[in-house]
Amino acid sequence: MRVYVSADLEGVWGVVHGEHTFRDGREHDRARRWMTEEVNSAVEGAVRAGAEGVVVNDSHGTMRNVVPEELHPEASLITGSPKPMGMLEGLTADFDCAFFLGYHARAGSRGVLSHTYSGRTIRRVSVGGREVGELGLNAMVAHHLGVPVVLVTGDDAVAEEAREVVPEALVVITKRAVGRYAAMCPPRRRMLGEVEEAAFQAVRRVAEGRVKVGPSGGPLDVEVEFTDPGMADVAHLVPGSVRVSPTALRFRAEDALEAYRVVRAFMYLAISVER
């Protein structure tokens, strides 16, 4: 049983501000340890359930957040950025299931630190006419590879998204949004225990053949709206992109994997624009 883990930071217990999420933030080192402990709880649950290979991909910002020497001894770590597949680096069809840990709600929605990939550049992403965030698009890629997403952790807002886009997944709410920069956090030890138990149950369900996913299909119309027209100007350099408004581009992708790669290309081009 092989388990893939994509670990973000904004959805982690206690994380509510840029000082937690930015590399030079005053509380970033504390948040890194909170993140590592949540990942370790999930890995421990997976190992107890029989997982023999767990790969953790650090998926936030610089992608150097998980504290390597404190990571569970049974887990391998993919760290550093840029990586060709970003938040999904290392994910292949050889994995039996995936965990998305510390995830957050999509851009424009309620939820702690909600955004989609890059809050500075991307206002909205839709695929096949449905608005998606990181959870939705990443899950489409996993399903395209035949890998079910069986555990999601994050605030109550991303939990709502998870029930819609990955109904097969168990969900652990790490905190409840009070505002975009505030949350009600439950007792930490209890929450970590819930993560471990959910990971255990998720892997058991996969082992027992109770979780199945189908491919996402294609082709897929991808639309990305940027925060200003200048960003759309440079992202329009991507061959096959179509300008649909001063701030938005559309692209017809063959499948979820190409959709993901195009959104990433749009984002990196948009980030290059000086404001």
C-alpha cells in the first residue's frame, strides 16, 4: 500500500496570518512545526493501517516547510521549489491513494487565507464551467491518474469543498474560520488524534476495496481570471490560450493533467509582471 501526501500550510491548525505562512514571517518556524506534526499524525495512521511506502510532498510556498529531521521515520520527503509538478510532484499512478493535508478554500470564498495557487495573481479558476480551487484541480489530476483522494484536512470552509469535489474522502476540520485572518482552533492533541485515526480509517477503506474513482475525462475548458489585465497580457503567451476578457484567458486542455500544467504556466507568467 503506497500513500502520497500533498501537504500545504494555510489549512494547518493555528495558521491564520502571513506571519505564519511567509518564509520571513515572525511565526513561520512555529507554523512549520505545527505542519510537520500534522503530517506525522497522518503518516502514523497510514502506517498503522498497513502502508509500506509514504511519500510527502511539501506543497506550500518555497516548498521547504516540513522540518526534515522531524518528519516521521517511515516517510520520504520531496522538498524544494520549483518542481515540475508543484503541489503534485511525485504523484504517479503507482500510488494507491492520496492525502491532501493543510489545504484551504478557493479564491474568493470564505475561509482562512483562501486563495487559488497565487493570491497575488489569480482571482478565479474554472474547469469545465465549475469553479475550482487547489483542492478541486489537484483532485482532478489525482483521479486522472487513478489515485483516489481519501483524506483532506483543513478549515471548515475547505471541508465544504471537499464534500463536493472528493466525496470519497474522509475530512478532518483543523479549525473553524471566524474570518479570513482568524479561526477557532480546537484542542490540539485531540485534533492530531483525529487526523491519525482518519488516516488509519482511510487507508483501511482503500485496502478493503471500498474506494474507487474514475478518470476526470476530457477535453476540459479551463478559464483563469487574473487580478489585473497586465497579467493576462503575459499569460496570453501560452500557445492555444484565448482572451475572453481584459483579465481572463481560456484554454482547451486534453485532460486534467494538461489543465493543471496550463494553470501553473499562466500563474508563473503572471507573477513575472511588476505592479
